[in-house]
Amino acid sequence: MGRGECLGETQEKLKIEGWLARWLIAFGFWLLQIWARTLRYEVDDRAGVVGKPVTENYIGALWHNRLLIFPLVLRRFLPNRHGAALISASRDGDLLADAIHRFGYEVVRGSSSRLGASAILQLTEVLASGRDVVMTPDGPRGPVYELGPGIIFLAQKSGAAVLPMNLEFSHCWRLGSWDRFIVPRPFSKVRVLVSQLHRVGATNTPEQFEAERLSLQNTMMALVEMR
């Protein structure tokens, strides 16, 4: 699968707010479910979690530009796992939070790069209750494929393992956003890659923390074929 198979960049961002935005989210939620039914899926589950009973809760990690159909993938292949998603505290995040609620997930507001004490506490409580947390560690504004420190702080605070995941597409469109957001074409093939669990170690110095951050970033990038 080459980069040339993902075409058609969109350069403009629409500023849509209020009732129209929420109507479009409801319509988009319905359309996305129909769209996803046209896709063909292949699962590479290296962690052995698909179809298995929940024995441990995880911090699910996915790069931001693969986010579009990810909630549907979770509901399809991990229907017995429940939890919360970290969504930015921006105005755009308000609309995304509405969409995430429709998929049956709770929402915690915050940034993967600047995860505040309140968000850390809420996410830790979610994990302590036996539910999962889902994050896009380069979101909400990038740089693309650069893992923010928030997920490392959370893993160290909670003791939960990180479950790196990735979606690869046979055919797609790329938007003109900071991360060249990926939209799979109808009837394309989706490869769902689930890495082995990644344990974040305790750190005492900035150098040790950076080593843990890079280790997780490299683990996630090892799943990425189309950049």
C-alpha cells in the first residue's frame, strides 16, 4: 500500500457551530455506520485481547489521523470493553465529545500534550474502576506522530499498561489538516493492528522520562506503514 493510493487533500476547514453542527454530527454518525459496513476488516491481534474476557484494563493509544472509524472498530472487535476517551477542551472538542457519547463512551476533557491534574485524576479513576481509557497521544494539534508526555504520566500514575493500536487502509483520502487526517474509501480494506502490551516504567530524571516517551512512541510507529 503506497502513499499514492490516498488522494484528494482538502485545504479548508469549515467553521460550523450550534444546532447545525449537532445536526451534522447526528447525520454523520448515521452515515459513518453505513460507510463502515462497506469496509473489509483484517485483524492482527498481537496482544491476544480480541474476543477474550476482560482481565485487565488498558490505556488504548492510536495516532490522531486514524481516529475516524476507530470507535466503530472498538465496538465491533472489543464490544465487551468500556471506558472513556480523552477529548480536547476546545470548541471543536465540544462537538467531538457529542459524537463520542453516541458511540457509548464517556468523555474526559484535556490534551494529550498538556494533561492537567484534573484530567489525570479522572482518567486514573476510570482505570481504577476497571474500565479502559482511549487517547490519541499526538492530539489534538500535533506534531503528527510525536507522542505527548500526558500518556506517560497517566501510565505511571495508574500503573495501567498501554495498548498501542493502528489502522491501515488499502485506499483512502487524506485531508489537508496538520496530521493529513485519513478517511477510508468505501469498500476498502482495513487492517486493525493491535500491538503487544507496553509497560511504562517509573522514572526519576527528565532523561529517564524522555527514554520512556521515546520507547512508547517507537512502539506505536512500528505499527505504522502509511505515513
